[in-house]
Amino acid sequence: MALKDIEKFITEKTNFPLKDRYDLPSSKVTFEGGAHYRMEIAGIECVENFETLIKESERKNMTIHRIIGTVGGSALLETEELKYYAQIGAENKIEVIMNPVPSRGWDLGRQYTTGEGYVSGMRIRGQDNLYMWLKEFNRCLEAGIRGFMICDEGLLSLLNKMREEGTIPKDVKFKVSVFAGHANSLGAKLLSDLGADSFNPLADLPLPMLASIRSSVNMPLDVYMSIVDSMGGHQRNIQADEIARICGPVYFKFEPGKNECDLYNSWKEIKKLNELIKYKVSYACIAKEWCDRSPYNLVFNDYKDDLSIPRP
């Protein structure tokens, strides 16, 4: 088979771009409610962190649409704290995406933490760990949480089938984590077909790569505007308007710091996380400023009817 036949198949029989989209087309889709971009704050590890976020976002008059809670795992919270966590989300109409249990880096299997093991991907090891994930998932559902972070495509497929058949609530949403390692339009389409409601591509993708992903799926993308030093430490707030134009609907994601494992391990320093939350809200304000200065007429609003708000 000649290369031209492969190229013809892709261009004529699939919806995938043949190459990255260097033409940087504007996205043709938005969030329900018309917004091109929204704000997501990761690393809200406990109730005290959540309360700090609410106070800081109110002080800065910054709408926060979604948080990524307990990156280190909701299993580290007592049930009453988990319920109060859901209550805070419900009262402030913030979507909560929860990571039920710590995996890989905190599992007894340590291959993932080695230099070579990092490329193996942050999937769940074995059926016992899947079962433990489901047990904690159920506890979160009982507490009222309705959004969950997923790193494993097989688990995503199972959860989506349960959602379709009514085994779990229909309003539950699944966000695929950056740790799943997807970085092209084919992977994005696979995740969408498996039931993902949004996904976080690798943090270092340039605009043409992000544009190629957007050309193949309509689900929201979660794009890092800042990331921990150990994963690159880049800051791209100055690109905020281009990212909103090209990737919308897109969640701007802020995660400054030195090392993610230090931030989200079981012995986390709550005061340090509280200080980081203030930086994250400040960075969100900066990103919005760049979008406000843009000629693209980008929409940012507080429409939240489509979010998976907790139901305590």
C-alpha cells in the first residue's frame, strides 16, 4: 500500500486531521451557556482548602466553575468531612471532580515511580485495586459527589456502561486525567467514545496539536495554564485568549508548585496548599485579563446549569 492510499483513507474516511492544525482554526463549539472558557482549580485536598478557595475567589470576584478535589485520594478524608466537602460544592455551585483513591505512585507497586517505569502509564494495577476504587467511588456517591477523575480507559468504559444502564446516577461525570497520557486527536476521540465528559491532554502540547484535537471532538478540553516544576513548570497565561479561541469549550487549569507528589501525598501540608490556592486564583485572574484584552470577543460567564454539582 502506498502512503498516498493511507493519507486518502484518513482524509476521506475519518474525521481526523492528517497533520497538526497549523492553520489554528477557531473552535466552532462552546459550553452550554455560550462560554468559550471556564476556570478549574486543582488540588483542593480537604475542607480547609475548599474554604480557602471560596474566600479567595470571592475576594478576587473570580468565578470558579470546577475543582479537582483530593488528587491524593478521597480515601484520605473521613466520611463526615467528605459530606461537608460535597456540601460546600453544592452551596457554592462548584463542580467537584474527585479522585477516589491514590494510585500507582502511592500503591505498593513501585515500578511507576522509577525512571523507566514512568512511561508505563498511570493505569490501575489488578482487579483488587479496581474493586477498591469502586468501593471508594460508592462512598463518594453516597456523600453526594457527582464528578470523578479517571486515569484508566478500561475503568472509564465500565463506569460509562453502568451510567447508561442506571446502575449509577445519570448525572455523574468523568474527567480523564493528564496521567492517562493522551496527546492526539485519535486518543481524544477514543476517550469521548468511551464516555469521557472532558479530558486533560498532556500539559506541553503547542497550539497546533491542541487545534488538531479540537477538530475531532466536541467535549471540553482541560488545558494547563501553569504546571508544577517537576512536570515542566511552564506558564502560558499569555496564550490564554488563543487557547480559548482554538480549544473552546476549555477549562483553564492552574497547578503551580514544585512537585505534585509532595503536594498531594497523605502527609500533605495544608497551610502550604492554602497558600498555593491563593496563587491559583490569582493566575486565573491573569488569564481572564488576557482574554478580556483580546479582540476575539471571548465569552466567560457564571452559567453552571450543566455542571455536575454535588448532591449532598
